Amino acid sequence: MSSNSNSILLSLLAGIAIGILIAPDKGSKTRKKLKDSFDNEKDSLLDKWHELTNDVKNSLSEKKSVSNESNDDEINSSIITKQEEINKLENQLAELKANLK
């Protein structure tokens, strides 16, 4: 577990312990409050988890997009270079044909 996770868990446990110690309500009400508190913390942690996973997915998607753009640029550059070489060879061929006549 990370340090942040440990501190969240400790805070949750401390909150529960304090709630039990100072609870003026009947046991059933105290248990309901504890359950509600736990459910709220669980929902909060799940929301943070979903936010984190979405951030990671978005980051990976952006990196993939940048990588694809870079690859496209390299491919286009290679195509242009090959086309230039073909043009040079065609010009040389045309000159050779002209010299043969």
C-alpha cells in the first residue's frame, strides 16, 4: 500500500473508533452511522480510483496519439525522400536516353 492509502485507511479507522467512543445513540443507530460513514468513504475511494484510472487511460491515449503522429511524420518524410530518389533516377534515365540518340 502507498503512504497515501495508509493514511486514508488510518483516518477511516480513527474516525470509526472515535465515533464508537462518543456515540450517544443506541447500538443499532451507531452501527447504521458507522455503516453509512464506511459506505461514504468507500464511495469516495472508488471515485478516486476511477478518476486515477481515467487519468492513466487518457495519458496513455495521448502518448499513443503523439507516437502515431511522430510515426506518420517519419513515414511521410521517408516517402518524400524515396520520391526524390525516383525523380533523380528518372532524370538520369532521360539524360541517358537523350545521349543515346
